[in-house]
Amino acid sequence: MKRKFQRILGVSLILLTWIIWGVIFILPFLKLTLKQYAVIYPVLIVSTSIFWVGAALVGKELVQKYNLLPKIKQWFKRAVSTGKKG
């Protein structure tokens, strides 16, 4: 029961950070003052640590299951190797 709650909380925190970071795409279209931007950007920075707390709660297995970084690295290596002239 406790482990299930940890995973739900962890996934919720990760989703929350995605939503917070999604705000970046609409910020240029909002008419905000410099003071308002000064409040928003630290929130974005803090949300990064919220992501890592969520990842720690979810567990290593689930994070590795959805990790796309190795796939992206592999794609870039393949793109660079096929792009070489020789």
C-alpha cells in the first residue's frame, strides 16, 4: 500500500513538472511585467528539483522504463555515422 502511494505521488510530481514547464511555451504571448517574470522563473527552476523528487519516489525501474535519452543518443550516433562522406 505504501509503495503504491509512493508511485502515485511520484508520477503526480513528474506530471506536475511537465505542466509547469509547458508554461514556457505560452509565456511570450502573455503580457506580464518584469516582476511577474521574476516570480515565474524561480518556480521553473524549483520544478526541476520536484521532478527529481518524483523520480526518486517512483523508483529506478519505472524511470528506466520510460527513459528516452539512450534512444536519442543512439539516433544521433546513427545520423552522424550515415552523414559522413567517405
